[in-house]
Amino acid sequence: MDAKKLILIDYQNIQNITGIRQLGKQVVCEVFLGPNQKISGEQLQEFEYATIGWNVVSQSGKNAADMQIAFKLGQMIDKFNEFYVLSKDTDFDSIIAFVLTKPGKRIKRIENLSKANFQTVRVSK
């Protein structure tokens, strides 16, 4: 089991993300961009301090990125114990509640990475 943390970033929902460079290589970030979405050079510099997976949502539409984020979470559930969903979208709260039913898994939806407390995540029993 990998000890790293996985952060799933809904970049369509939250841009101008700071705080990644302080986390360093202890996290893996999966960033989900819209089909025509651009990312600034300054933001790319922030991401260079972490292990990044880029995911371009091929279709536009309501919840298109959310569905891919949920799918990626399912793919990665056995590879990590600690997860964060960086999004203002409360629709993720349902899947978060489900993940918390799995033994040993920690997950939290956060809206601001730089203010997240990585020590106070609820742990499922």
C-alpha cells in the first residue's frame, strides 16, 4: 500500500491553487481540466513540486469532470489510504461518505489546499 496522499483537483471548479509546493513529493495530484481550459505558467510552477497526473475532460457538460474524478477515485482506492478532493462542489460529499465506510480509508473534500489540515482527516473504521 502506498503511503502517499492523493489529491483529486477539480480545476474547472477551483483555479489559482496554492500550497502544493509546501507538500512536495509526499502527495500525488490528479488534476482535471475542462476540454478548452488553460492553465497559467505560474500555476504550472506550483504543480512542479508534486507528482502530477493530467486529465483533460474530453466532453463538456454538467458533472462531466465530476464523473471522471469519481471514477479515478475508484481506480485509486486500493493504492492510497488518504484522499482529498479539492472542489467547492458538495456533490462529492456523497462519494466521500461512501469511501469512509471502507476500513482504513481517509478522505476529505477541501476548498482551499493551503488551509487544509492534513492531520485531521476522518478515518473510516
